[in-house]
Amino acid sequence: MVNSTAYYNDFWNEMRGVQVVTDSFYNNRESKTNAYHLPEASNRKYTAALQEESVVRQLATVVNATRSDSRIYAFDCEGQAEWGEGNDAEDMNNEGDFKRFDVQVYRLSELVKLGTVFTSDQSFAIENYVIRKMARCFGSSEEQAFINGTGVNQPTGILHATEGAETGVTAESDSAISYDEIIKLYLSVDKKYRKHGTWIMNDETALALRTLKDSAGNYLWKDSNETIFSKPVQIVDSMPSIGKGQKVIAFGDFSNYWLVQRFPLTIRTLKEKFAMRGQVGYLGCEYLDGKLIRKDAVKVLQMAAD
């Protein structure tokens, strides 16, 4: 079992290049890839480190679907509670209000290498090194897909042309954003999503917004708590920069972006491949998908195309 102390010790001995011969350890190996699932205790550390690297992971709804087939279905509906008489529950079947979303499973891989001088040193914190390195690499690639993903061999990103967020405002310029356009974007999001709204943009766009003032000379951006209209601002490097036709700001409730995780991170050691270099390779794989379940929950500001 991946949550046992024995498996934890066997796993990290394997990562150090120590031969492990216990049957219980090999029973947790993926037969097709010769990779091992990260121990439960290590996976908790990895998940925490990964979340630090990805703003979208912090805001999204993470769904674990380890027991599903290769395809799962997410259901979403917008209902309203109804008053009625006594125990009369007739006409309460709202099945027709549900929408079915086809969620795929995509693999994301990363190769990390470490010198054998470190792997053989029992005082070297190999678990911390591998987890932090994997989290940094995977976090960057994940966030790029969660924002700009095409839905082909990768998740469908928040900015996807047809399956992503709706355009709330189209700027009049292709190189500048006005105060009024930010107000329009804010109000283009339904109040039920504004309640838990967050702004995301890259540093370049943030710099432009920090200089905006209203007619009374008050800055749009509140430096004391990093908010716009009392809603937090998050910097996401994967968001496009200001330019023709670019979607540069997204605002809304990003919990409606579902991140579907199939399995814990798996790692395969590549000992022979890098032996001549005095290194051990670690091939990590994630299996996941992402999709904006309610497209109206997030709106974007798009720069003028002409």
C-alpha cells in the first residue's frame, strides 16, 4: 500500500538506486511504464509544493477520479430551491437541467536528473529535492495549459476560443486599457460569481493597471491589499501580454474551472541511461485534465484586433 511506512522506505531507496526486492513494493509498479506511485506522505508534500507553483491550482476545484474509466463525465446545473406543500416532492426532477461534460485524461511528463554523488549520500534530502524540482517543472507546464490549453493532448484552457471564458469587454485600443473598461469587465460578470471573484493577469498588464485613476484621481489598484474593486489580483505569467486581439485580463470565480486528477504522480528511475554521466534520471508523469465547467463564471478583457 502506498500509505505504508514500508512502501515509503522502499520507494525512496529505489530513488537512491538501492535495489528493492520486496513483493509488496513491486506490486505497486505500473506494468506498462515500470513507474511507481508517489507514497501517500510524499504526495501530500508534492501537492502542497505544486499548489505554491500554480495560481490556477489554488483557485480551481480539484477533482480526484482515480477509480473512473479513461473518460469521466462532469455534471453541472444552475438550480433554485423551491417552496412546496408538505412532503410533495413531485415535479422536482431536474435531470434535464444537467449538462454533461466529456473529460479526457492527458499525460504530462518531466525528466529530472541528479548526480549519483547525491543519491548515494544518505544525508542528502532526496525526497525534498525531487518533490520541489518536479513541482516547479510540472507547475509551470500545468499553468500554461490551464490558461492557454487547446484541448488537444492537453487540458482546455480558460482562454480557449470556444470552450473557455466568454469575452466581457473588447478594448477600444490594442495597446492600452481604460479605467471604464475595467469597470465594464467587473460588471459583465454575474454578481453570484463576482462574490468570489479574482482577477488574473501577467506582470506587464498589472503594471498598466496600477497607473489607472478615476476622475477624482484615485488609483484603480489598491496597493494596501493588492485588490481591484476589493477583489484580489493574482499574477499569472501564462496570461498573454497586451497586444492585438489578446485576452489579457480574466475576472470571475475560478472555482468553476475543474482540474481532474486521475492518479498520484508516478516516477520511474532511469539508472542505466545516464550512468555514464554519473547521474540518475527520474521520469515523472501526471495524468489529468482541466475544463471551465461554467463559461459565464469568468469573463475576459480582449484587446482590439485592429
